[in-house]
Amino acid sequence: MNTSKPSQPRVLLADDDRSVLEALGAVLESEGFEVIRAANGHEAVEKFRAHRADIALLDLNMPVKGGWDTFERLTSIDPLLPVIVITARPDAYPAARAAGVAALMQKPLDIPVLLEAMRYFLAQPAEQRLSRVTSRQPQTHYLG
């Protein structure tokens, strides 16, 4: 009889706002996610290399390495990694679409919608992820 717990989905949460890291990280943990926190893009890439995540939540406006540079590095390591960009910048959609992000959500975040999107992308088959990445079309029904 196998009594081991199923592994928790691992999320990389990268945001330079400490209150967002702590509050959103606590919500995600309460929802059953293992959270890897990073306060800037460089730290996010290093932590992702050491502890692969199943999904990433990425702020755009971060010091050291910006959000788009971080997105490019993460997806060069794992091209099928679902990345949800979280930003306070309403003008980021065209760049997000061109980059091939899974979704873009504006701050303040709607937590139930974010959790629904995360579960959707985590359950997405590899073929569907590949199609999204190659078509460079974010999932518009999750855009806030």
C-alpha cells in the first residue's frame, strides 16, 4: 500500500514587493502549492535552476533582472513552462502576447481567477502547451 502524499504543484513566485511575496505565497500554500519565492529576476532564474517549478507567476517590474528578461531565461530552460505574468501595467498585453506567456493578469489580482488559471495550466497536456507556445497566444479568458 502506497501511503505517500501526492506531490504538491510547485510554483515560482517572483515579485520585488515583499508584501505580495508573503501574502500571495501564503494564499498559494493554503491552496496546496509549494511556493518558491524570489524577490528579483536573477533570484527567480537561479531558484528555478535549482528547484524546477511546474508554473511561474512573474511580476514585470523587478530590479536586477526585469520581468521580460526573466521570462526569456525561464522559458529557455523549460519552453513549456506556463508563465502567468502579473503586473500593474495595463499596457503590457501586446508584449505578453508577442512573448507567448500563458496569461497576463493585472494587479490587484483576483485570487479565485488566478487559482483557476493556475489549475487550468497545470492540467494542460504537453501538446496543448506546445500549441500555445508556438502560436504565441495567451489564454485570453484569464486576462484581467
